[in-house]
Amino acid sequence: MAPAPRTPRGARALAAAAVTLAGTLFSTPAPAASAAPAAPAAPADSAAPAPAPACGRVSDAGFPLDTRIHDGPADYPAGGAFKSWELELRNTTGSACTGVHPVLVLADEGRVLRPEQIRLEFYDAGGERWRRVAFEATEEAESVGAFTGFDGFAVPARRTVTVPVRLAFRADAVPEEVVVNAALVQRRGADGDWVGRSDDYRLTIGPPEPDPPAARATPSVPPVPADPTAPAPTPVPTAAPAPVPTAGPDGPAPPQPPPADRFPGDPARPELARTGREEAAPLAPWAAALALAGALLTRTARRLRRP
């Protein structure tokens, strides 16, 4: 069974690391001097009063702010996309807390997680933008990062503020278990007071996800477009059936010539057939006369042969 990931250093050590880091990050250069005359110096025997805490009372035994991490996923593939969770800040006192900066501490069992492998951003509602958190390594091989770049969160008395957070790890991060803790530091000038701490948030850095196989699309053969200049196909004509001859009173009717073929769009053929019949009509009487003359010659020859 794999050993459980180590919890970050104890409360006192975590507080010291958070306050030290916050003091380093909060330290800013003094503003440029204005042209106005300087105020008279205070007497040497008068000591400047220490700034009073702006969140809770000094006599309070517990932290003025209660914080916890919730809705955090358990698995983070190395090199994967951001995964979202929330950091909840709840004011347990009767006075408002301002200038609150969360500080996250990540501790891994193998002590091989490097600060540059952590990708974490929080949403600054006042600035309406996501801000990146830069991490630093501690002497205990932990990664510590403060929410800076803005004036801090304001938590009204007896109210709760929820901070959206998104986390990811680089592809070269070693798969292992990690414990995340959140400490809250209130900025007081160039210093800070530790005003809250969250419970443990345990997560696992998994191996990189394999690349999905590329979809193999079967190329489709496009239809061949019709040629608009090609002539339309000519329909094949169908020959009409020949009429059947019928018997008349004087014997069987002579066979009739087959009708001329008619082709759609070809008026020449019917015209040729009609012209042939019209030319044969004047020859009919001559044919009849010749037949009658032949019959008379036949009868005369028979009479001459009788004794």
C-alpha cells in the first residue's frame, strides 16, 4: 500500500511560512515624494502605536476567518486542462475583514513536484479577470503561492465570500498524491497577520492522457456533373404492327402494303409514302384495259381451234 501523502508542516510552521511569504510579496517600493512640505517629525520620546488588527479582536482565541476548499476533483491528469473548485472565506466575527490574501501550500510525498509545474489561477471579482498565482519552493520542498496582484478580498461581518479557483499540472509532473492547504493572511501595510487556515484537500496527479486517435474519414467520390452542352438522347421509335388483311365478298383482299414508318420529328417519310400512291393512281385504267384485251385474245383463239 502506497504511503499517504505528507501533510504540510504543522500549524505554527505553516503560519510562519505564510506570513513570511506574504511579507515578501506584499513589500512594495515606497511612493515617490510629493512637492508638498514634509510633516514635522514626531518627538523622539513618543513611540508610534502598533496598527490594530482590522479583522477580529486581539483577544479572540480562534481565527477570525474560517476557510475551506470544496468541490475539488480528486484526479488531475498531468498536462490536462484546468479543473475548477472553490475557496470559501467565512467571517466569524462582527466586523468586516479587508485586504485578505489566501496562500496555498502544496506538499507531495515524493518531494519532486516543482513550483513551475503548478498552474493555478483565481478569479478576481473586482477586477473581473483571472489572475495567475506564482509558486515558490520552501526549505521543506513544499510549493507556496499567494493570491496577489490586487487589494485582497473583503469579507463582511458574518458573511461568506466564495473565490473561484482552477488548477492544472504540467505534462512533466510526476504522478503522485498531493495535499493542498489554504492559509489566509491579512495585509497590514508591509506586514501581514495569519487569520485563517483550511482543512486538507487531497488530490492525485495522474499520468498524461493519451491523445485521441485521429478520425479516419472515408473519402467520398463526388458525383460527376452532367455536361450541359451534351445533346439530349434520341428516343428509339417503336414500329407499329402490320394490319391483318380481311376477306371481302369477291374473295380475299389483296395484301396491303405496310404503312410507312413514322418517326417523331421526321415529316419526310409520311410525305414520301403519300407521293408514291398518288403517282400509281393514273396507271390503274391502263392495267385494266390490258387485262381485258388479253381476255378477248384468249376467247378468239379458242374459237378458231374448234372444228
